[in-house]
Amino acid sequence: MTVLYALLVLALGVAAGLTVIVIEELRWEARSRVSRRMTYREVHHRHAAHR
């Protein structure tokens, strides 16, 4: 049973690590998307209707 518990703890650690990596990747993508959207003369969608 000790080996099974060790494998379970290892699997949970790997899953937590992968979750952190995925969350950081999504946050990085969101930050880079905002900076790309704010380029010079680019019209934001919510302002485009009254122009």
C-alpha cells in the first residue's frame, strides 16, 4: 500500500505542476493579446460602432 500511496502523491504532484504551467501559459497569452490589441491606430471593437 505504501507504494500505491507514493504513486498517488507523485501523480497529484505532476497534475498540480501541469496545472500551474497551463495557467501561467494562459496568463501570458492574455497579457500578450492585450499588448497586441493596443497598437497604433487600431480601433477597439466597442468604439468602432460610433465612428
